Amino acid sequence: MNPMSATPSQSSPRSRRLPFTLYALAGLMLLKTLLLVLVVAGATIESVRPVLGFSTSTALLDAIRDTPGAGAVLMVFAVLLVLSVVGILGRRRIGWLLAMVVTGLFVALDIYGFANNAANHLWMALNILTVFYLNQPDVREAVGAADTLAADASGAGA
């Protein structure tokens, strides 16, 4: 008897196809990265504003340009988003965790902006959608974050 035929073939979690929600999440995060880069470019390069469709002077772009280090901080966030996309598509839990932390910071800034009547509702909607996709069961399972839910549930009943 062939030992290979005695055991059922099981595909490892790494060899299975990525779920659609993982691709949707990656696309959404790359869109947010592109938007961050465009806003920083519009704030720092005067000749880029008309090409991007920005008016000659907007409060957001002026605030980024006038605040020391704001553009650099936004670019760090853009790099962190790209790193988290690479991690998520590589089914790495650290990519998912990094995405959660960065998106959580964005949501906190959204809440602050909303409380001060300075919220960008499109950016807020993108962040809410990102949180929605990050918490989908198939995304959590694909990156290995679903195990914490089962451990938390079994520990809560004790």
C-alpha cells in the first residue's frame, strides 16, 4: 500500500487561495497610501497642486506645509500602510497587527477632527471600511489572528 494514498491530502493554510476580502483590504490600504502621498505632494510642491486638482490654497495643504515634520509623519504612515499590505498578503499576523494599529490611529484622528468640526468624511469612511475588512473572519483566519478570538472566548468562560 502506498503511504501517500493512505493519508488524505490536506492543503496547508499557506497554500490555499487568499480570500477576496484580503485583496479588497489590500486595495483599500493602497488607496489610502496613494491619497496620503498625493496630499503630501500637493502640500509641499506648489506646481503639483493644479495637476492634482487641488485649489491654489486649502486649509489642509497649508497646515501640512506649515507644520514642521507633518509631511514626514504622513509619509511614515504611508510606508507603514505599504508594509502592512505586504504582511497581510504574505499571511503574516504582524501585517494585520500593523494595519490595525495604523488604522486605529487614523480613526482616533478622525474622531478628534469630527469633534472639532474639521473631519474629512471621505477619509473617515475609508478608515471605517478598513476596520470592517480587518475584522472579517476570513481575513483574521488567513493571517492567523483568529486564534486569539478562540483563546479569548475560552478564557472568558473560566
